[in-house]
Amino acid sequence: MNTLFNLIVVVQVLSALVIIGLVLLQHGKGADMGAAFGSGASGSLFGATGSSNFMSKSTGVAAAIFFSATLALSYISTNRISTVSGGVMDKAVPAAPAPVPATGAAAIPTAPTAAPAAPAAPAASASVPAAAGPAASIPK
């Protein structure tokens, strides 16, 4: 479908250029030699509008091609399924989610406190050895 669209655009541009060239090459109604000298006899031979020659007929054909191409382009553009693309961002890998900010009491920063002093070592008793560990302190 994209190739057809491009082909119709090319036909439309070429027909527009042909119309411009043909209109610029044609001469007006009063541009005959008799009109230059003031006698109005040049336009009376074929009536007030004059004859239609090759240039005016080919201008009409080029105009018909131009309007047909315009209608075809509007029809294709209206019925085209367009997908909105993010471009490069479609191929991007999603990043890890951001951490959720803390709320409530957890959001309040606290000042660092000094480490508590080490407790004083209790006096060693005779029944429990000091370095025996947790298993030695269990009463039997």
C-alpha cells in the first residue's frame, strides 16, 4: 500500500508541473496580432471563446489527472491504518522499577547515636567457668 501511495504522489506532482507549464505557454484571448492593433476581428472568427486547441485540451487532461490523484490520495490517507510508533524508544529495554519512598515514621531521618558502652564484666563465679560459652551456663 505504501508503494501505491508513493506512486500516486509522483503522478500528482508530475501532473501539477505539466499544468503549470501548459498554462504558462498558452496565450490569452486578446494576444492575437489583430488585437495588438486595436481591431477586435481576431476573436470573432470562432466566437467569443475561440477554439480549443491542443494546449487547452491537454491542460484539461492534466487537470483531470491531478484531481483524480488528489482524490485517490485522500481516500488512501483516510483508510490507512496508522500505527503510532515511539521510534527508538520502542526498542528500549525497560529499566528496573524505582524503589518506593518510605512514608510515615520511617521517612523521618534519625541522628546517629553513640554506640553504647560495653557492659562491665561480672565477677567470675567458681561454679561456672568464664570462657565456657553458652552450653556451660545451662543449669543441670
